[in-house]
Amino acid sequence: MLEGYDDDILIKVRGVVKHFSSSPQRKQHWRDICKNVGMERNKFIQIDTANRWNYTYRMLNDTIQVKKVYDQVTNDSDADNVVSEGKLSKQQWSRLSILRDILKKFDRATRKASSKRPNMSQSIPIYFNLRDYLCEAEEIYEGRSPASIKNPILNKCDIEILRGLHRAKAKFDKYFDRAVNSNTLIIAAMIDPRRRRKGVETLFPNNSTKIDDVIEYLKNKYECDDSIQSQLSQNSDFDEGYGMQTSSKSDFDRYLEDPCVVYKPGEDFDILQWWKNHRDIYPTFAKIARDYLSVMASSVSVERLFNFGRDILGIRRYSLSTIMLKKLMTMYKTKLDAEEKEDEANKGIQEQSQRSQNV
């Protein structure tokens, strides 16, 4: 997405970051300046990986947070050439801020997909949300007026950023179309009690025949399961007749037709816990859920873990033993997790303060 966009800004920031990360003396110089400008704690800029948007987002976000320090080191008359050349104008700071805000959506999606228990059902709203985001950007890029502006930041983008988002959508559609036509994704959506059949038909309005085929496939595969039928017969011995209302529908059909679970937007819905609590009510679909919810939503969390090694190893650290590298990676991961929690806590405090002011 960033290919061809304002490379000058990114090259400048990367040059400054690499310079101050290259030696303990330069890092100490950075710390001294942080102290001089009154920062509560030393904040270093995390160098990005050019082909990973979440790393670029963090680098730009860190740069904005330490703007005073960055301006001071780049305006220093005694600074090295690579640092003095990293000076950003007011206009470049503005464009850097817009690019940071654009990438924030992708960073949040990456974090969501790399949470502690990512699963196929959890990934569905991520894909559709990003698709809507990119479609809105494409409409603005092509000069069309979106029906509704859900992301006002897109109106602030220059043509270069919009062109990058246009290219991103073309690549995204390649994988999105393949996923939408996948039986696995339909099943993953169906085993979410917040959707069931009605929600799946809304999510995939042009795939009604495929949805019917998937349901027929699941019936043939799971309703004939001897272990499930044995469990149902044992549970029903003392539950029939004597004035009680019974249903001739199978638990498979009941799950699909029962009302969807209602939840509040932003609520942390634990689908694994829900199925644990309802496995005796819908034993057939509980088995389906066990089979499909065990599939990871993405490999992001694994890739992020191994990427920490690249951040630790450097020009002067290639001789580290595997044991020492493992220990450093563990410490580095713990440090980043603590910083993320602190940033989220500060964000919550700021949002609460803004709500109080609005009231």
C-alpha cells in the first residue's frame, strides 16, 4: 500500500531511528533529550518493517508521540547528516499524521487477529470491516460520493494515499473473494450464535444455494454421528410426555432457527465459553464448533513472535546463543505487552475525560 507514496518522509524517519539505535552512546543522547524536553519516560521509536503495515504504523505513531525530541535532534546544528536530513516540515508532519491515522485501522485489525484466542468466526468481522473501509476509499479515489462517510479521515487523504489504498483493495479482493466462496467461512459464521442461519444469509446474500449445500453437508456428516445420537437418546429417556411440551425438530434444526444471541457493540463475547455452556442443548452443532473453532484465524501471532528476533539481532549481536536470544525475546515481548496495556489504559482515560467534558 505504501509503495510509491511519499517515500521521502518514511526514509527520513527510518534514517533518524536507525542512527539513534546503532550505539549505546546515541541512545543515551536520545534519553538526555527526552529528559530535557520534559518527557516522563524515555520513549524510543520502533523501527518498522517496510512490508508490514502494523510496524509502519507503530513507527509513525512513536514519531508523533516524541515530536519535540525528533524536532530537536534534527534541528541540532551539530547533528550528523543523516539526522539533519531527517528534518520534517510542518506539511510533512501533517501528512505523516494522516498516514498514521490511515494505518491505524490495519493495526487494530492485526491486533484483533493476533489476540490470545483467535478463531475463524472472530476473523469474519475483521475481513468485512476492512473491505468496507477500502471500498469507501476507492469511491473517494474514483471521484464517487460514498452513500455515508464512516471514516472521515479518508477525506483528508491526498491522491497518493488514496492510490495506495486503491492498490491495497485490488490485492485484498483477490483473497477476500476466495474466502467468501469458501465453505469453511460459511460454517465459521454459522456456528457463531450471534448469526446462526439468518445472520449468515444476511452476510452472504448472493450465496443462498451454497448455504443450503453447506447445511446439507453438515447434516449428512454430523447428524449420523453415533456418539451424538447416543447422547441424545440418554438425555431424552425422562424428558418426554407427562404434560411437557416437546419438539420433533432435531437439535441441529433448532440451533439454526432459534433467535440469535443479542450482544452490545464492543462487548467481549467469548464464543468458546458460550459453546461450553450450551454443548448439551445443541450437541450436534457443539461438535461442529469444536472442529471449526480450533482453526486459527490467522498466523499473525506466530509471525509476530518470530519477528521479535529481527528486532533484537543487529550488526553487533549475531554471535548471541539461541538460549540468550530466547530469553531476550521473552523479555522484549513482555516489555511490548506492558507498553500496549499502558497505551490502552491512557487511551481509556482520555476517552473518559472527553466524555465528561462533553456532558
